[in-house]
Amino acid sequence: TQASQPYALAADVAVKEFDVGPLFRAIDHSRPATVEGRFDVTSKVVARAAKFAGLAPGLTGDFQLTSRGGVFRGLPVNVSHLVENTSKLSGWIASAGTAISSIAGKKDHADIGNKVQAVAELAKGLNPIPYDQLSVVMSRDAAFNTTLKDFTLISPELRLTGGGTALHREGASVLTDSLAMEFKLRARGRQGDLLKYLGVLEPQPDDFGYAACTLPLKVGGTLANVDTNELNARLVAIALEKSGVTDKAADLVNKIFGGGK
């Protein structure tokens, strides 16, 4: 009620060059900030609180944030366990295969050795993503739930768009609200080549040369601690299913012992 919340605010607010990195690092100093960059922020907000200091945490309204350069770590893909468990076998296959091809007079023209290597390189390209442009349009309702209406990231080889929600938990900041987002990834250049090699890139690029990735990119967790376990599992499954490690190993053994004539 107005009697219990005598302080009120209604304003159009514009902020230039707001550095978001310290906000993320304040939540967890042990983790790199999910987003690093300076943002121009425009907003139309309202708030009501029992004390003046409570106005800022209680802001609701519409917000638009734009940045012209920074780092995005919102897709913390981690397939290190896959690489660790298969790198020795893949390395042996690659070296043995090269040797056999040399003996047979064949040239290995591919610079991507196998699916495991492609997944590992792709993961490094997704986390972190140095961006040229990042814009976010969002709103926060009276229950302090946040709707991410439009998220757009542009980098030289990747375009990431999406939306979702951040459901508020009492006493939590917006960075620790429960996150549910879905992204659409488009790629070109080296990242596009990797996705194409993995069989998860549509053949037709857009006017800027980016083609759509067919993998669903669902993100959970919080803004400060993003969860991409589903994406990790999909990438590992692709690498193991299509790596050809077993088939290559059998083929090489047959060739070595004269069974692959």
C-alpha cells in the first residue's frame, strides 16, 4: 500500500557507458563475468518502497541495453572430458592414417581431423565470444520477473539471437534469478566450417554470409552462473556418434595387417 511504501519513483532514465562486469563479479569472484562490456542503457521505470534505498532493487519497467564491444560468456560449453578421453586415440588414428596415406600416395587435405577435434574447437569459439555488438530489450514486471524480449549478439563469425525469462526468487538479485532462454545461432567463417563438418549447419546463408545452426541452444541456471548442460550433452553425442573413431581404427588395423586391400 502507499502508506507502507511512501517512497515512489517514475522516471525515464538514460545511462552512458555503464560497465556491467563488476555487477557479475560481485556475485561470484571465482567466476569470470558472464558479460564484460560498457552499455548504453535507456529505460522507463517505476518503483515503490518503504525506504528510499529500496527503490533501486524494486525497479520495474522496460529497459534497452546496447554495447559496441565486449565479451560474452553466456554459452559456457565444456567438452574437456570428451577431448581428454579420446585425444590419445584420435591422435594415434590421425598420425597412423597420415602415414598410411603417405605410403599409398594419398594426401590428407582436410584441416579438421575428426568430429572430436571439431567439437573441441567449436566449444572454444563459443566460450567466450568477443562481440562487436550486443543489444538486449527486456522488461521487469511487478513480481520482479524479467522477460528478455530480444537478445542480439554480433561477432565476425557468429550471430546469436534469442529470448526468454528470468524468474525472480525472493531476496535475490536479477543476476541470480532463475534463467530460461533459447538462442538461435548463425555462423560463418571457421565456426561455420566446424558446424558444417559436424552436420548441424543449414546450407543456405543469409545476406551477410551467416548460416543457421540446427542445434537447439537452451540455457538455464542464472545470469551469473549459466547452465548449458543440454548443449554440452548434444555436442558430446554428435562427436561420439559421428567421430568415426571406431570405424577408422578398424579400417587402419585392416590396412596394416593386409585386410583392407
